[in-house]
Amino acid sequence: MEIFITVNWIAIVIAAVARFVVGAMWYSPMVFGKQWKETVGSSPSEVPEAIAVQAVGSLVMAYVLAQIIGHIGATDLWTGAVVGLMMWLGFVASIMLPGVMFEKRPMNFFFIYSGYQLVTMLVMGAIIAVW
């Protein structure tokens, strides 16, 4: 069994771009932008260096997700989204929730930020699996 499989780089780039599109909507004033700013003290657009790091992180996330999806053999929207859900549950939510609690951050922070991660991982998983 190969550890690293061949991936579709177009799907990876599209999934990473989709993460930015979801983020632009998620953190807009019409969705969670105002609540995020109240919770954290700044909006994501006020931290341009974080946006650059997010671009690289989105590509890494899409690549790793593509590896996992390829190994599982997911080829449809539903299965790809389920893989994204499982990765979120096992590696994002399970790490973020105790971190938020230890840091005594408001639960609103957890719900907004981890919710964004959940939605993007569902979308990215679906895109990668179908491609």
C-alpha cells in the first residue's frame, strides 16, 4: 500500500479557494462578522498576515484531505463530506473545545470558528471526492 497517492491538484486548488469563499461569507457582517469582532476584538480582514498563512494552510488541508479521501476511496459528494466531518470531529473540534475551555474563551468563539472549520471541511471533502 502506497502512503502517498496521486492527487488531483486542480481539485485541491479549487477546494482551497472554496475555503476562502466560505470564509468571506462566514465572516461577513451579514453572517458572523459582527459576533466574531465582538468576541475577538478584530475582524479577519484586519489581520492580513493571517490571510496569507490561511492560504498556505488551506492548500495543505486540501492536500491531506485528498490523501485521506483517496485512501478511503470516496468518490461522491456525500462520502467526501462525511470524511470532512470525521476529520473535523476527530482533529478540529476535539482539539479546539478543550483549548477554548483552558483559555477561558467565550463559547461563542468555539461555535463561530469551529463552525467555519466544519463547513469548509464538508465543502472541501465533497469537492475533492467528486473530482
